[in-house]
Amino acid sequence: MDIKVWMYVIYLAVSVGLTIWVARALSRNGQVFLEEVFAEERLARAVNSLLVVGFYLLNLGYVTVAMKHSDPIDSTSQAMEELSLKIGLVLLVLGALHFFNVFALGRYRRNRLRQLATHPPIAPIGRLPMPSAPPGAQLVGAYPGGPQPTGGYSAGPHAAGPQPAGPQPAGPQPGAGPTSNPPNR
């Protein structure tokens, strides 16, 4: 037989053997990971079987496509170099497939755990002071820029009680307004 034929035979034997060994190891050891990812043993076994079949199809397909070598091989050393290159590429493809599977399943697991997580309610930081005003009074400026609630204490002409005469100073007055009164408890 030709050196090239022997190279092909060795390449196929090593590549198929590596593929079967890696697939079995990943299937056996990945079962625990898949059970945690999917939280159901039956589903994890089914996905594990599907991943093994896909792994075989992709890797053995690559092995057969990469087997062709168009240049003539004249020596055993040249055949070994080509063989090591081809087997190295098979190993890189095996590693890339494994990395992609672990990455995709890990991402799926994180999303599932995020959806299942319960978020506790936010604890109150403190209490807002309750403005004290006469019953039915409206606090002016309590709702700036928005609609004013009905009833309450206002400085308009329809306000309950007497209004001070003359211009009013700007800014908060000591002893007036909601910030100076202690909260009602």
C-alpha cells in the first residue's frame, strides 16, 4: 500500500477513536450539568442524547471532509507531519464544539435561574412627614406643576380664614408649612 493510504487509515482510526472517546466522556460527565440546567432528569437525558448525536455528526463530518490531501506524499516524515496537522485540527474542532455547548447551556441556565428568582420587596428607608393642616385645607405648592387636590388650605380669595394684608415675603416662613410641623403618628 501507498504511504498516503496508510496515512488516511491512521487518520481515520485516530480521529474516529478520539471522537467516540470524547463524546462518551462528555455525555457521562455532562449529565449532571444538564440535570441542573434543565431541572428535570428526563429532559436532561433527552438533550444529552441529542447533543451526542449532533457532536458525532459535526465532528465525523469534519473528519471526512478534512481527510483529502491533494499533494503527493513521498516520505514517512511528510506523512506524519500531515497526519499531526489533521489530527490537531480535529482536536481543535472537538474543543470548539465543547466550548460552544458549555457556553450556550450556561447562558440558558443563567436565564432560567434569573426568571425563577424571587425578588424581595424593597424595605422602606424612612417615613415621609405628613403635613398638618386644618381639616379640609389645601397646602399651596404641595403639588407643584400638577393638578391640585380638592379641598384644603390655599391663599386664594376662597380660602377659609382671614388672609394677611400686604405683600408676602418669598421663601419659607419659620413656623409655617409642612416642614416645620412634626409628623402625625
